Amino acid sequence: MYIRVTRGRFSSANTDETVRMARDQLVPALKQRPGFRNYYAGLNRDAGTLVAISTWDTREQAQEAQTARGPFESLGIRFEAPEIFEVTVEA
């Protein structure tokens, strides 16, 4: 199993819209992708930072899991390049 981690920065003015788009648009799209297992997103409202973590069956699926960033970028979110990690310990 592999973990895909994407970090970003956002404007607090768009927090509610960002969460709504992730819940209503992004998550259903991810669930249709081969190898998808889980998705978690977290916001640090004070710092204006976010992290999105998804888990995948294979490294290739994690790498190919490009999401539609356009709608999120139009809200002012700036994403860093994603990182892929192999799961080595699970509890």
C-alpha cells in the first residue's frame, strides 16, 4: 500500500467552499479510481495550510492519482508537489 501526501496553502476566506468542494466533488471522484482506499484532509485554519492524504494499492496508482486542482486553485489554493510513501508499518 502507498500513501500520497499533498500539502498546500489556502485563504481563510474560502475555507467553507474548499471543504464543500472536497467533500462533494473530490471524494466521489477518488472513489471511482482504481486502487483507491482512503482519503483524509486536514486544515490548519490559523496557519492557512492544508494536507491531503490518500492511500492506494500500488505506487503507480498513487502517482497517477492527479485530481482536478483547477477548481481548488481558483479559490486561491497553492499546492506543493505530492509525495508518495510506501507503507512500512500499519496499526
